[in-house]
Amino acid sequence: MANPVKPTWPISNNLTPLEQGTVHIWSFHTSRPSKEVELLSKLLHKDEINRAMRMRSLEVREQAIVGRAVLRIFLAGYLGCEPQDIIFASTGMGKPILASHQGLYFNLSHSHGLGLIALSNSVEIGVDVEKVRLIENSLFLAERFFSPWESHTLSQQPGPEMQSIFFQAWTRKEAFLKANGHGLGFGLDRVEVSLGRNETPRIRFIDGCPNEAGRWTVLHLEPGMGFMGAAAFLSTQNVQSLTWHWDGKENPKMM
């Protein structure tokens, strides 16, 4: 098991009601002892286990199981039911939703030992997290998957900053694509995002929907040391984002 990621958000086990105009974002560790992974796997349905078992390595499989189980634990905490009672469905584009449509929107992401869950009671939301790491061919990937402006902006960054800006772009794009339900099939290069530490996070342009970009809100997230993330949702109103880290010692409970 890898060393746990050092979280940057306050630790809490307490849930508060999701109010209109707020989003809740929780971070959690996905690297857990094998015995704990086995216990968490008992919360999952057979199809979730089968999906995880098709993944390429034991580490990735276990983190997928933990991520899905923790998602069930949080949804159950907000809905007031048991984790095993959560029934998932999916949109026509494959995005997971609650089968009961209980007015709770959510999204899950995890990377290299750290997971994020974003929740809202009013808007579809997408979230992505990545460990900031050296990508040898980041400029080549940017030319292939980013817009010309994004690729040029990345190429102008000094070496130490280039990887951070690369993952800033990647997480913002993926959070948007997960929120709008299209996923990566829509094309990373078809959505252009703001870049740079001094730039307000936003969607600059959406191919085929030139008037839609201004309707989206993007949040910049730094949930752990060496990690970068983003959340995106369709809203032009001021939305309050509340962030916490769940240490896994107690199941989250509604206050």
C-alpha cells in the first residue's frame, strides 16, 4: 500500500444538509489495507465488483473498489439509507446517476491514492483529480488533445510550471465533460479552459455551443499535497463550495 496522500482540506466526519447554491466536495484516501478493501467490497453490487476486476493491476482494482464503496457510504449518509441500498442507473451517455432521481447529483474521481466526491442538490456536477507528475510528452499530448490556444499557452510555461498547467487544463476539461454527461467521447479539444494561476477558472469556449461557455462555473481544487483537481457545473449564480477530507475512521453522519 502506498504512503497516504497528505490532505490539505479540514478533516471531518460530519455531513451538513446540501442547501441550494452550495456544492460539497470531499477528499478521501483510496489506498487502504487489503483487509479494509475486502470489507468495503461487501458494500458493492456484483456488477461493480466485476467492473473493478477487469482493471489492469491489483492497485488500480483495489482503489476502484474503495472509490465506489466510499461513494455509496456518502450517498447513504446524505440520503439517510444503507450503502448497499443505493441503486445506480446511467444516462444515455453512460454517466452514473441515482436510479431513484432523489435530487442528489454526484460525481467521483480518484488518482494515485486520492479520491474526490462532489455533490449538489440542484445541478449536474463533474469532478476530476490528478496527481501532478512529470509527463514526458506533455506538449505532444497538448497538441493532440488541447485547443491551439491551450497548447500554445502550455508551451510558453517555464519547465517547473508546465506540468501544473498541463494538469490544470486536463482536470478542468474532464470535470466539464463529466458534468455535461458526454465524457471524453465529446473530445477534449472541443472545450477550451482558462489557464494560469492568476486566471479565474472558467470555460472559454465550447465547440458547437458558442453561447454556452459563460453559463458554466469551474472550481480550481488542490485537495492534497502534489494534487490538482477541478469541479464544473452549469450555473451562472454565485455558488458556495465547501470542502473537507474524510479520514475513514467513522462513517460520515448527518448533523
